[in-house]
Amino acid sequence: MNNLKRQLIPEPDSTRPPRWLNNHEWSAWLHLLATFTLLPAAIDSQLQREAGMSHFEFGVMAALSRQPGRRLQLKDLAVVANGSLSRLSHVISRLERRGWVRRVSGTKGRATNAELTDKGYRKLMEAGPVHFREVRRLVFDVLTPQEVKDLRRVTGRLNAGLIPETNLGPLARRVRAGALRQSS
Amino acid sequence: MNNLKRQLIPEPDSTRPPRWLNNHEWSAWLHLLATFTLLPAAIDSQLQREAGMSHFEFGVMAALSRQPGRRLQLKDLAVVANGSLSRLSHVISRLERRGWVRRVSGTKGRATNAELTDKGYRKLMEAGPVHFREVRRLVFDVLTPQEVKDLRRVTGRLNAGLIPETNLGPLARRVRAGALRQSS
DNA sequence: ATTAGCAACTTGAAGCTTCAACTTCAAGAA
DNA sequence: TTCTTGAAGTTGAAGCTTCAAGTTGCTAAT
């Protein structure tokens, strides 16, 4: 299976560049890289084909569907969806055009809320099973329960490092900080 | 830490949509999702800022640098880089414009090889340490050796399922099959 | 010796994301 | 009050990726 990599990326020698990581790390990194390239691509394209939406759009709508009133302020939605405010703004515009979400301007400050419409909700309910069947097939069916636990642990550790410093647009740091403060 | 998620995504009740996955899976999925959204974004933006190239471009050049003659046919490069041929073709054009790679038409069939130039090699040598310092900081410094092993195992399993069926452009399946055949 | 079919690209358009700049609103300082 | 600052969004342009539709060069039938 990994003969491919072995053949196409031969061991370095004096005339070739150094490896920058030790063997264990290098191997883990190659695998991780492949996973986070291939998995999102697979999920995205399936959802696009069978439900006509991207995975990010799905995530946004799913997050809304779980909120009371099916609405949430954009800055919070950005945090939940792991995206920048700018990206979100564009996405909400697209979803609005399709009639799945509408903007409702909030009361305080410049707040804008995104609200899932009934049409959007129906669409989401239709897409959900399709999507999660695929997630199950690609992820949970191939892993043992122990591996799922390991996965959760390791990704949890990684996120703990990533979240506090990720710059999802210049605002995210403050946003995350604020959201954490009010929720603790 | 996860209070955030807990607050912003409350438990479902009768009026809210079902969860589609069980608790363990759901939690693992949320974490995995965050990781493969945040980690590539972090890596990409750092590499872009400090070396003026995307992570994908880095990967392509790094793969070339390890080949004899620092060159490789595009279809094989596509496999190594986990990208579609089309994407690769565009990327190679960009890298050519910057003088880091050149196209060399191969001998058989319609083969085209990409070859890393000296300038590209120097650039890569400059970017490598910068990049891998960040990888180490974000990934390997936060994980224990055991967790690195787990990560490698789990991603290995996932890839085994993903690789054979991933449709990286309509050609990838055949490409992968071919590449595997000739290397086994 | 044609011709059909496939493999390996290339290309242009459409769609998404990022980036930087700009607008608006709310508070607090002066 | 007026000024300043910062938070929350919006927007347009630039850059990348994907998708579909070409090319072009083998190879295997007929």
C-alpha cells in the first residue's frame, strides 16, 4: 500500500535535501497530510454532488439548526464553523440567495444574525443522512472503537494548541477569547 | 476549553434535529473537523507569509526535490501530492512563472515532467526549516510519542479507505492503480 | 492502414476563499 | 459634546481549485 510512497519518495542521500523530521514524525506527517487532503475532498465532493452544497455550508446550517430560534450571530457562527467572518459573510450571502438562510439584524451594536429558514431546514434534514452515511462509511466504519477514542484524544490535543492562536481573519482571536469568556 | 462548543451547540431536543452520530462519534467528528480545518489553514498561512508559497506548492516542490534528477511526471506527482492532474497543471504553471520549476516533455506518450530548477531548490531549502519548525510546533511538540504513533495508525487506516476510491479528478483512480501496479 | 479508444495532459470559466479596505455602531476619554 | 478607538460586518479584487471540454499521442482492433 505504501510501496507507492516508498518508490516515489526515495530515501535522501548526500545529494538530496534533508528530511527535516525524524522517521516516525515524517511517516506520521505524510499520513496526516494525506488524510486532511483526501478526507475533506471526498466529503465535499459527495455532498456537492448529492445535496448541492459544500461541507462548510452544511456545517453552517447544521450549527444554526441547533440554536434556539435557529439563529446565531455571525461572529459566533464563525467560531463554531471554524471560519473567518469574511468567509462567513460571503457564504451567508450565497445561502440567502438560495433561500436557505436569512439575515436578521440584531439588537446590539452592529450585530447580524443568520437564521435558518424552513426551506433551509428541510434541505438540511434531507442532506444530513446522506452526509453522515458517508462520514460513517469513510471514518467510523473503518476504525475500531479504540481508534475512535485515540482519534478524539489526539485531535483534541492538536486543537487545544491550534484554537488559541489561529488567525481566522484578524478578528478570530478576540472572538474566541470573548466566546470562551462568556461561556465559562 | 470545550465549553464553547457545549454552549453554542446545545443538546438536541424534540424540536431540534437529530444528531446522526452517537455521542462518541459526534465528539470525535467535531474534533477531527476542527483539526482538518484549522491545521491546514494555520500551516498554509504561515508558509504563505514567511515563504510566499502555499503548502500545496511546497509539497510539490519537496516531492520533486527527492526524485532523481529532481523531476517527475505530472501524473505521478499528482498521486504523491494528493491532487488532481488539473490542479497540478495549474500549479506547475504558476511555479514556472516564478522560475522555480520547469516543464520538460518526456519521451513516452504525452508525458510531461516537472523539474525543480536550482532557483526552486534554493527557495525550497529556505522554506523547509521555516515550515517544519511550524509543523513541529503545532503537531509534534504537543503530542507524546504514543500519540504520534496513534495518529499515524489512525490516519493510515483512514487513508487505506480513502485512497482507492478518491476521485481526484476523473483520472486519479486509474493513475493510482497504475502507480501502485508498477511499484509492487 | 485505418480507426476507435484511452491516457495524459491543457485550458477557460465558474465558484470559493482570502485579503485589504471600508463602513457603521457603541463606549469611553477628554 | 466631540474625539478616538475597537468590534462587527460588508465588499471587491486577486488567487486557487474544480469542472467540463478540449488536445494529442499511443495501441489495439478491424
